[in-house]
Amino acid sequence: MSVEPRSWLFIPGDSEKKLAKAAHCGADAVIIDLEDSVAASAKADARAMASGYLASASADGPALWVRINPLGSPECLADVAAIVAHSPSGLVLPKCEGPEDVERLGDLIAKAGGGEEIAIHAIATETPRAVFRLSGFAEKPVQRLAALSWGAEDLAAAIGASGNRHADGSFHDLFRQARTMALLAARAAGVQPVDTLHADFRDEEGLRRSSVRARAEGFTGRLAIHPAQVAIINEAFMPTAEEIDWAGRIVAAFAESPDAGTIGIEGKMIDRPHLDQATKLLARAAAFN
Ligand code: COA
Ligand code: MG
């Protein structure tokens, strides 16, 4: 994946009306869902509708991803076969329990005739076992893996927790820990860390605040469930004007003194890791302009 999406908008695969909006929501990536938002009785229809959508989608729209049903579910193989035939940007793997599951899906994609370019985004904290297996992502590179996100809803159900947030909106410790470990796992694997969705889709201020914070913490994008969340997420995951200005000054200072290891700018010590970060920040800002 060349540019890491800021917003990843879920669209239920059985909703023709919502799918028709996919290209017009402003999302960097769309995830057509065949899993939890689709009733068992509608799985086959959703698969057909998602395939049809991919077959007719224009190439200049958002990156198109499809969330398949979990490995081992009765739907999984049919999902992979139907979707891979239409060359999506990638597949989103729910209930992923470690790098072995990503490899298993990679094998299924290859057996279905999918090329190397079909990537995988793993949702990697949906079961207790999944959280323990996060460390596996630090052990060796995982083929096709492009993004790793975490989920709080299924984990709450799996734990038997009555909820996942306190009255002040902050996550319970268990979910904060899973979130931090998912961020570390993504970075250890060299892939995009994606923050989980903000389920209260009318709470724009809460979404904005938590997204700005997520970027400061190291996430580079976020799952969305409603079109109204997309612009807020896109803005929150862009570098600010001050950051762009500051990064530009760092790059310029090192360009003037290419042999310097450390430079002082306005009384602050700036060294090579700052230059690296500034270069990445400017590239990301340019990618979305
Ligand atoms: N993608 C595209 N369009 C969407 C959308 C989505 N995810 N969510 C809502 N819309 C559309 C609606 O169809 C509606 O269109 P209209 O104005 O032409 O009627 C418009 O946006 C406003 O929707 P609204 O009435 O505010 O929401 P809703 O009550 O119809 O839907 C949800 C609420 C949560 C059911 C819906 O947002 C949704 O399906 N989200 C995705 C769920 C999902 O995929 N979950 C799996 C991941 S956890
Ligand atoms: Mg789920």
C-alpha cells in the first residue's frame, strides 16, 4: 500500500443504498463488510453485492477493501474466492489470532489466484487469545500484512464485560492495554496502526478529540462507521500547519549542514531521528494535498 489511509469507512455489504455512497464519502479507504454487520441469512447476497460493486467500481475512487468472515467460519472460503477475483486493495481479517492467521489467509488468497498486491488488514484484539498473540507480530515479517487495528466490541463480548468504557468515556484498563499492545505490534511489524471506531457516531466532538489524541500517540488512521465521521478523521490524522512548518525548518537546516549530526533550532536540540520524522511528516502531508 503506497499511502496509509487516514479513514477506513465500513459499509455493510448487504446495503445497496450505502454502497452507492461509498465513492462519495471522502474516505481514503472503504471496507465493504461481509461479517458482523450482515445477518447470517444475508451473507450470500452481501458477497454477491460486494463482488458486483468491486467489478464495476471506478479506479479513481477510494481504496476498496472487504472484511471477510473469520477463518474457519462456513463463509470464509466462499468470501475469499468471490472477492479475490475482483482484485480489491485488500482483505480485512476479523478475529485474527496472531501472525499465523494472517499467513493462513495469505495462502487462501494465493490459492484463489490472488496476486501479491492483495494486502491484509488484521483486526487483532477481538478475542483474549488474540491479545496474547500480538507479540507474534514482532517476531518476523508477515507477508501481505499492511495494517493492524484493534477492536473493543467483540473483545468485551468475549470477556463477558458488560461494557468497555467508564462513565467519563475512557476505556476500561483491559481495552487500553489491548490498544497499546496493538499499536506496538503494528509498529514492530512495520505496518500501519489503525485506531478503533468511535461507536457513538453522533458524538463529533468526542470523535475529534480522541482522533487527535490517537495521532499524537502514533496511530496513523482510524476505522469509521458513518459518513459523518470521515471528514473529522481525515482532518485529525493530517499534520497541523505548525507541524508542517516546523518539519520544513528541520529539513532545511539539515540541507544547509548535510554533515551535521545535531543542530540547534530556536534553542531546541534536533538530531537525525527528528529529521527522519520531519521527512515522513512532510511526505504524508504532501500525499493528501
Ligand atoms: N456508509 C455509507 N453510507 C452510510 C453509512 C455507511 N457506513 N452509514 C450511514 N450511511 C448513510 C445512510 O444510508 C443515510 O443515507 P440517506 O441520507 O440517503 O438516508 C445517511 O448516511 C445518514 O445515515 P443515518 O440516518 O445518520 O444513519 P443510519 O441510522 O441510517 O445508520 C448505522 C446507522 C450505524 C446503521 C450505519 O451508519 C451503518 O451501517 N454503519 C456501518 C456499520 C458497519 O459496517 N459495521 C461493521 C463494522 S463494526
Ligand atoms: Mg466484530
